Amino acid sequence: FLAIRNAESKEFEALGLTVGQFSVLEILVHKGDQSVGAIMKLMFSTPGNMTVLIKNLETKGFIKVVTPNNDKRSKMVSITPTGKELIDSMIIQNFYLLFLIN
């Protein structure tokens, strides 16, 4: 497990992502638009950490955050085409990486 995690971390760093940022993108690709709270629960994350992850991904243009119906208590997160393209290429790379490690 550690060998896989270390190899993944190096791949993510080369693309300017953290493991947490990749996890957010992966959730959005597989589950569709999600609230910040739902992502936080899926990742077993804290509110402070989630705020940083979401803000950094939004700054990089990988996700879009929308406040539905002007309700500032709730925010919906969706992946952008740029984020989808990145995650798709990373999933393919990680698939091959698993075979290289074994």
C-alpha cells in the first residue's frame, strides 16, 4: 500500500495536485455534482481542510463552486472540463502505475 501511495503522490505532485485534491476530483467524476458537506463526509475530512482543498481546486480551474438559490449555507461543487480531462488522464496513468509496481 505504501509503495502505491508514494508512487501516486509523486505523480500528483508532478501535476501540481495533492492526494486530497485528486480525491475531490475523483469523487466528482464518479458521483457527479456534490455539496461540500457530502464530499467532506466521503473523504472523512475536516471543514478546515475541505475549505482549503476546494479553494485551491477552484483557483486552478478544476472545479466550479455554486451557491444554489442564493443559500450561502450550502455550496455545490462540480468538475470543469479542464478538471475532467486531468482526472481522466490521471486515472489512466494510475492504472498503468499499478502494473509497474507489481
